[in-house]
Amino acid sequence: MSVRRLAEKQPSAFAFTAENLAWAKAQIAKYPLGRQRSAVIPLLWRAQQQCGGWLPQKAIEAVADMLGMAKIRALEVATFYTMFNLEPVGRFHVQLCGTTPCMLRGSEELKKALRRLIGKENRVSADGAFLWTEVECLGACVNAPMVQINADYYEDLTPETLTRIINDLSAGRTPKPGPQIDRCNSAPIGGESTLLDPSLYLGERRHPGEPLTDAEGKKSGEAANVHEAPMPRPPIANAPDPTRN
């Protein structure tokens, strides 16, 4: 496991904005007296959002002070979870999934494209706009290969479509997130491939494509306490006769 360190260049101070401070107090109030430290993760996350996508040391310490916990405890949380970025990530943090499904479907080619478009991994681009890093599974395996840019997923990528997305962001345009091919969410590519015969699930009295009504879908079936008679057990060879003494 790689060591996660704080950035060398750090701001001299941190304070929540009035809006974020009110939000933080509302989160703390969700926990019973003496358990306020349980709010450390949401407060660190809010601090990271306020700081432009990364978490300075002063922000970690400010959260610790709010929660009445030792600063080292908040630092342990921030350095353990990779959701917290300990160095600046630019305006657009590109996280490339390199786990097996994405790797098998072309993430290595996407990696080459990111090196060409942005530069070396984990380094903010010269214009301060981008940083890319390879991460483990982001949970969109059906739509591999994919990247997460800030809070959005871009899926079913090729080097060409990823290049277009990066160029759009550079130009101030907002590319459409989600699959970059002709599919709906995680539906099969090319359309349905199972249950193609409507009679299997619609019944003979129903027209193809006509859905069940709400009442029909809630019709009760056989009572749960109705069971089939058990099968008789076969005789056991050389078993003693229970009627004999």
C-alpha cells in the first residue's frame, strides 16, 4: 500500500464559509452527545469541496477542533480514505478505472490518451485545469472502460471520445455524462437479448408490449401456509420394527 502524504505547499489558514459552517453543525447534531466525532467523514468531505477538490492540513485540523478530537485522529481518517485528495487536483480531477473489466476493454489505451492530453499521472496540468490518476473499481463494469471526472461518470469510452470530452472541458463546454455510445444507462448493447417472446411473461390474453396494471401485478398467489404433501420416505433396509418389544 502506498504512503499518502500531505502536500508540501499548504495554505496558512482554513475556515468554513457561513453556509458550510451551518451545514456542518447540522451534521454534527445528527449524532448523540459524545459521538460527534462520527461526523468526521462528511465534514472532511465538505471541507474538500470548499477547497476546490483537495484537503489541506489546516482544513483537517479545523474539522478536528470542531469535533473535539485529536488532530492526529482526523489526519488518520484523511490519509486512509482515497476519496480525500491530499494535494491539489486542478479544476477537473480525472479518475481512470484500471480494474480488470476496464483493462480488458481498453483502459490502457485511455491511459495513453490521458498522458498525451494532460501529462504525467498525479500532476496538475500546466494550465491548472486537469489532473488524472488511475484508481480501482468505480462500479461501472458493465460500461467499461470509463472515467470519473469530478462527480460525473463517462462510460463506454474510446481514446477518441475521451479526447473529445477533455477538449470540451478545456473549452468551457459541458460534455454529456454517462454512456458515450448508443445505449441507455447499463442496458445491453444492441438491445434486448433475453425474454424476447412476450407470451412468456405477458400471457395469451395480453397484447405484446402492454404492461400489467397495478392491480393485476399485486394479485395474491397461493397462501404461504399451503404446502404440498410430503413424499413418503423409502423403507430403510434392516431397520428394527418399532412395534416389536
